[in-house]
Amino acid sequence: MSRLTSALAAVVVASAPLVGCGSHDEAGRSAASKTAAPSSAEVAAKARQEPARRRVASSRWDTVLVLGGQVQDTLFRQPRRLGVFGDRLYVYDYLDHRLLAFDRSNGKLQWMYGRNGKGPDEIGNVLDLDFGSDGAVWLNDAVANRLAIVAPDGARRKLVPLGGRTVRDVVPFGRTAIVTPIGASAPFWIEVDESGAVTDSARVPKEFRGLNWFYRQTMASKQANGTLWAVLLPWARPFFVWDGKHLRCRGELIEGRPPPAVVDQSAPVWAVATAIVDSTLYILAKGETDKALRTLDAYSMRDCRYLESYLLPAKKFKAMAAARGPTFYVEFEDPVPTVIGLRAAKPR
């Protein structure tokens, strides 16, 4: 499931106040739901990894799927979100405001959902997509301030209002979802039920509380059929792995440094997309190397250790999803939008 930072800068909307559940403390927070995100003092020693350099496991690839890519092709206008669940590849097209479902085995289009607007079956701007355990697609529509749940057959199942909040990521868990709000006073994440009511929240880690809210925007991915999920800040170096609402470990990107104290449009972005296969977190790195937007770094979700890296072909990729193999689905424009599936080639 892909995550992309290009839309982040355009979102300049503070989150609405939280409506908590249960008893409240003096600050108005739910005393029963103050799940604390980690501080550096609490968990930094568990999984800090600062390898001296990347270890490239593979730079040879077999192409297993090609979608679009022809000048006369009108399949895509600007694909910006990719996701994989089972035998399906999902592509959200930013300019067409629609979600497309493809058969991964042959590339055949299965169905399309959405059009521009704020109506029941319309989409404004999807910042993230992820999947429920049954394969339903959860779309985070930042324009409509809601989550749209689309069934595996392409029919709308439910719309979840977010109370005017703008959120960056959606991580579904059964009948609830964890979302990451955008705003200066926003928590690190909140949990909402299908009515949009807040049922839990986590404080921003201490190390990030002094950051400008712009740099506190997040990027998250979840296991397709599991409870592990990961969240990072694209302009910072740490990342966190959670098992449901329980913190599992804290790690460090192999390349990165803290963001500046004030917003600087030239500040480097260290990660542009993430995907999870089983218990491995893959991050499409940007950074400051000549391999920007071509390097996939792999991390263990058991202890947040850096594992290895993959070097993609000589393109500038903008979105990513992944499946077992591992097989990576990536998007680029050369000269027209193309989505390809790449599987690491076996040694000759």
C-alpha cells in the first residue's frame, strides 16, 4: 500500500478538537484512552539502527505487469496511490478522482469507483488507502473529511465522517480505524469507529513535540492480514512499529536527519512511499543520494532492524505497493503514466 508525500504540502488545515470517550483529565483528554506514543528515552535503546551503508540485495528485476505507458493510452491520468490485497492491484487516479481495481495476474480492469465531487459515490482527494481484513478498500478523502469504505466488488459500503478533521493516513482494524490527524495540536493518531466517534488516541512522541506541524505529518502502512503497522515522518529519521495499539519497536531510517526548526521547502524528504509484506517494512527512499526514488530499504517489523536494500531500475518512481515474492508495483511517468510490477530476479 503506497504512501506519497506530494500531496502533503497542499494540506494546510488544522484538525478539529477531539471528542473523547470515558472520563476526562484536566486537559480534556480521555483518561481511558491516553495511549502514549513512544519517547526517545522510553524505547530508543530497543531498536536504534544506524548502519554505515546500505547492503544491496538485488538490482536485477523481472517485469511481471505493465499498465498504461502508451501515448495513446487513456487508462491513467495521474495515478498517485497504489495498493495490493490478494490477487488485486488498486490504483487511485488523482486527476480522475477514481479508484481502479486490476487483476494482478493479467492486468485486466475489474471495476472503477468514484468521480469528482462530495456526493455519496464521489471523491475529492484521496491522501491514503488501505484495506480491511475482508479486502474492503478504505479511502481517506481529505476534501470531504471522511473515510469511504468500498467493498471488494466495487460497491460503496459505508461513509465514515471525521468531524471536520483532516487526516493523513488510515489504518483499518475491523469496525474501527486508526487515522493520523494533521494540525498543530493534533495527537499522533486517533482511533475512530464506523460512526466517526473517537475511541482512543496517542500523544505525539516527545522528540517530535517541538516540530512545526508541517514536519509532523505522517506516512503509515499496515499488514494486509495482520495487526502490525508502521508509521514514519517523511522529513525525519525515526519510524515506529505498532501491533494494534501497542508499540512494538522504534527504528531509524538508514538515511536521514532531523528536519529544520522552521518550514523550509528545500528540506530533504527521506521517504516517499511505504509498503508491508508479511513482517517486512519496505520504504521507497528519496534522500540525498544519486539513487533517490530508486532505492527500496527493508526493515524488520519484529525489532525495527535495517535488513537490506533493493535498487530499482533507472526511473524516478512516485508511488509503491508490494506483495509476496517480493513483488513491487511502482508508478512513474516516462513520458506518460505507467504502473509496472517488478519481481526481484533470482541469481543466474
